[in-house]
Amino acid sequence: MNNDWEDRVAAAWAGFDDCAEDDAPAFRAVIDALVAELPEGSPLGPFEQACAWDSTGHSDKAVPLYRQALDGGLAEESRHKARRARIQLASSLRNTGRAEEGIRLLTPELDAPSDELDDAVRACLALCLSDAGRDREGLSLVLGALARHLPRYQRSMAAYARLLVEPAGE
């Protein structure tokens, strides 16, 4: 899509934080109007609509739209948005009681090319792992992500994170 459309979507999202909870339908209507401008079949439409439903507390309505966007070629349109969609879909799956699906969706993202979403992948995956009763694995992911940002203790925190999931003596 063109930069003007992307700018208007970004502006709508920038104003989202100022919306009151009862303004959620109006916000979704703004997103729907922007989506209506897209060519039919564009994966950007269901992605933006999923984000709007998700952000207004309706993970159940977001899940099929994220899947539609991903199945419709969102990765070819934008690798970054496709990665966001997988993170957000996993979060929505967790919110709807399907944490194991979220784990299966996000685990491959640990090996994806690194970008600014790496920590979000780990944080969301940690939440899914925790909901699945795998708290030590989740804590390991979060500590490993945090270690890179610490001014000191990076090596020891990374080692502690690893030891949470590796048997002693390895």
C-alpha cells in the first residue's frame, strides 16, 4: 500500500490511546474505513482489523483475522507485520485459552532473523509457556531477553537463564 495510507493508519493508532473504552466501536470503524480503501484480498486489511479487535479487548474476534492475514500473504507484503501478527495471534490464542497453539506458533520465531521484535516474541512466548504450566522455560526466556539490556551481569544472567532449562552438569 502507499505511504499515505500507512501514515493514516499510523495516525489512527496514535490516537487510539486517547480513546475512551466506550469509543472502541468508533475506533474500529475508523480502521474498517481505512481497510475499505485496500484492494480486495489485501492481507493488510484483516491484519489491521485483527489489531483493532485485539486492542479493544476482543481476542476471540482477532484470532481468525490474524490467521486470514497470515494465510493471505502478509509475510510477502511485510515481514515485520507478519511477525507482529504471529506475536499478537499467539497472545490472543493465550487469552482465549489456547496457550499451546501460541507456543507452537512462536517457538519458530526464536530462530527467525533478529529484529526489534525479538524481546516481544520472548515475552509473549513466556506468557504462553506459563499458562501451559512451563514457568521455568518462560522465566528462562524472559531472563535471557533481559540480560542483553543490563549494564552489568549480562553473562551471569544469561547463564542463569540457561540453567533454568538445562539439566545440571551440561
